[in-house]
Amino acid sequence: MTVKVLLSLFCSLYLYAGERALYQGYFDTQSAGIFLPVKIGGEECKFLFDTGASFVVLDDRFEHLLGEPLSLKEVGARTGMRYVSGRAETPNGEIGLKMYPSIPMRLGKMQIANRFPYMLADLQSLWPFSGVKFCGILGGSFLHQFRWEIDFHKGAIKGYIGAEPYKGSYTARTPLSWSAGLIPQVAVDLQGREIPFDLDTGDNGSGRVSPENLLYLKATGQVLRSHEQEVITVSELSRSEEFRLRYLRFADATYPNIILQESRQNALGLAFFKRHDVVLDFPFNMLY
């Protein structure tokens, strides 16, 4: 090995060893979500760290800080996504899309604003259910730019630029893919069927399964027991089936007796990830 190659290798290792987090903070592990302090409009308020949201969302009370709403054509040009109407389907029903040009906000040293628009919503209606008076959601249009290391035991989170793939220790890893709505996904083995599941840290449960997959699980005898429950959302009061699955396989690990809910989408939620320390290496499409 030449001196030049050795020097290059040393510099590479040194740069990685000296990499410092752009953001380092703590969150309440007993809370309904990962809530982080964001500075906006001269004040600091809590935002939900939500990998299941495509965009950054602000509470309606911040509308006065924003400019004129963007047209669907302008939104498409900024996001690379095509919108045929001003409404969209979500796990909680249909919602209106009202998007605005982003404005400067900061999470520690991280600048949140970029070319992607912000959305507005009535988040205060969710306060009684979350137990937190939060005023925004940090979605994928911001989160995807960085690598996030989350220690659920200590309630600690770090965000890095992630110029190189994660090189720390891990017990398992699995590739990330992306949905049409730019939501990170992983492959989950549902008793022989490899199904893409969203990663949704905004869902406080263990996860969700679509009706067709739930029927398959019942037909193969994998549902141990189930019951219906009422689900209160911003848009409606609905009923959903909650069930205990015999086991689920993910990233070469088996999770027995996991509790999931019927939903329009397949997803793994925050309660599932709290079993681990997690690294979301979004720039290099890998989950550790």
C-alpha cells in the first residue's frame, strides 16, 4: 500500500471520527411521539419528528407568517410530484392540500426551509390525544436530508449531514426504499409475503396492516386474537380492528406476539422502534 493511499485512508477515518452532530437533543421517552424544539417566528415550540409525513406541517396559527398559497402546478415543480387535485388520501381519511413556500425555521443548527413547501393543519385539535401542545410536524422533506441516530433508552437524538454511510456498530440493517409520497419503507415478511411497510414515527402504535393483508394473516392462522376499537382522528370517528400477530419477521429478526391495527396502509410505528436504538441513514437509504 503506497503512502498516498495510507494518507487518504487516514484522512477518511479521521474525518468520520471527528464528525459532529449538527443537532443533538433529548425527548421524553414516555411521550406519544418524538417532540423537538424548533425556532419559528421569534418563538420556540415543539415539533413532532414524523417519518410518516411527506412534508413539514405548521399549525394554522402560523398562516400569517407565510406568503400566498402555491398552485398545484407550483407544488409539482417544487416537489417533483404530480397532483391531480387539491386533496389527498391519508391513513385518517381525505384531507385538503393547502401548501405555502417555506420560511426559515431552525432545529438547533439545522436550517429547515428548502424548496419543498409547508402545509397547514389544525394541530391544536390533536393536543388532547398527544398530551403535548405541539405546533408543527417535521416531515420527510426536511428529515430525508440527514442521518438520524436515536437512542430510545436515553431519549437522545442526533442529526448528521451524513456525507458518508453510517460506520458505527449495529446488530442488523436493512435497505430503505421510498413510496410515491416520499415516505421511507422497508420490506417486512408477513408469513412468506414480502410487503413494503412505511416507517412512521408519527404513529405511536407498533404498526398497521392493510385490510387485504389482514385477511391473508387470518386465513393463514397467524392472528391470535382481535377486537374492534374506536379511532378518533382529525377528520372522523371510525372503527378499526386491533389484533395480535403470531409473529412478524423484519431485518432477519423475529418479533412474536406483536400488536397491530388495521389501516389503509402498512406501517411500522414508534412503539415498534422503541425496542431498539435506531439509525435512519436517509442519505444512503439504510436502516440500522
